[in-house]
Amino acid sequence: MQILYGFLLALLIAFAAYRAHSLNLSGAAAAVVVGTIIFGIGGWQWAILLLAFFTTSSGLSRAFKRRKKGLNEKYAKGSQRDWGQVFGNGGLATLFAWLWFFFPGQTWVWVGFAAALAGVNADTWATELGVFNPNPPRLLTNPFKVVEKGTSGGVSLVGTLASLAGSALLGVLAVIFAPQPVSPFVGVLITLAGLFGSLFDSLLGATTQAIYTCPTCQKETEQHPTHTCGSATTLQRGLPWLQNDWVNFGCSLASAALAIALSIPLS
């Protein structure tokens, strides 16, 4: 029955998000899969963390959509999430919810789940709020290099603080709604791991993520095969297969791995 309730709740939320233009059709279908597993197997505590990530990230995307309008040419996708973005951000968290079925009561599974969401929440908050930094960001791998806002691998003070806040939200919720009591220090570990994952995301963006060039606009972009202007884009650097969705998955994986490793002595 819990799986059925999870499916119905996921279907309701996905439909609402689709109507609100936070998800497209493929994104809504993927959200039903993610939500059914997390709600159905994990239960309401797991659902709260997932909803905290989804509502805050979608809310920020919608609230500051106009602020980012001039940066759309850099991003591979818009604020309306598709199936790749849903699985890139929530796929690993879904796996941990599935593992809970086989390892019930194991703290490391909950920690991995919470940290996976903390990382992508931190990254989303950094992206959405980093545009408010008064100065242009700097490349993570070269602090002396100033880059345009929205550039993959660019970091700023406001973006980093936003990342920390987004991660801390999940860290606090992970302690409050843990299926079984955990030390408050676990929340600190999840927060730090989420921040680390966000920075790892920026590192991938500055090094191995596929970045293209528009020959017409002479600008870097994640868009391929065509830019917003309609021109075909060419690979400038990075691995062709390492698109933004995989980078987001790497962010959640790095966060979860670090949090689990740091929490082992507390088990």
C-alpha cells in the first residue's frame, strides 16, 4: 500500500509541477518514477527531503527567471526540467531509497540519500543566486581568471554562500526527520559534503564538462548541436559525453561518497 500511496503522491506532485511549467512532459514522467520509489520505499521522512530540494530549486528558478534571461545562451537547458535533469539530480537519491529496502535501518543509507540531495540543492542554489554577485565570477581552477556570469566552472562569493545555505537546509532536515535518531554532527557532515559536491560540480565544469563555442556569437555555451541563435556549435573543450546532467550526477555522487566516509566513525 505504501508503494501505491507513493505513486499517487508522486503523480499528483508531478502533475502540479507540469502545470506550473517546472517540468516538461518527460520530466514529469521521470519525477513520477523518482517520487514513487522515494515516497513508496522510504516513506514520509524521505519525501520531505525530496520535496525540500524540488520546491526550493524550482522556486528559485522561477523567481529569478528574468534575472537569468541574459544567461540562457550559456545553459544547455532552461528552467523547465526534463527527464535527464530529473535523473541527473535525483537518480542517486532514488538509488539510496531503493537500498533502504535491502538495508533497513542502516544510517549510511540515509546519510547517502540526504547528502546526494544536499549536493544538487547546493549546486542549484549557487546557480540561481550566484547571479546576484556584484562582480563577475572567477574560474575555480584559475582564481585570477575572470569569466562571464553563467560560465561553467565559475565561482563567486555569493554563489558559494548560497551553495552552503542550500546544503545546510538539507543537513538540518536530515537530522530532524531521520528515520532513527542521528547525531546533530551528521547534519554538519552532510552540509559540508553538499558544499564539496557543489565545488566538485564547478571543477568538472572548468575541466572535463563538454563546452561548445558558437561561431556566430563567439561565446562559450553548453548548448549542442545548435545555439539559441540557430548556429551549429563546435566542441571547444571537455568530453563530448559529459553533459550537464552527468555533471549534476557527479555532484550528488561526490557529496554522498564524502558524507558516508565521514560518518562511518559515528556509526
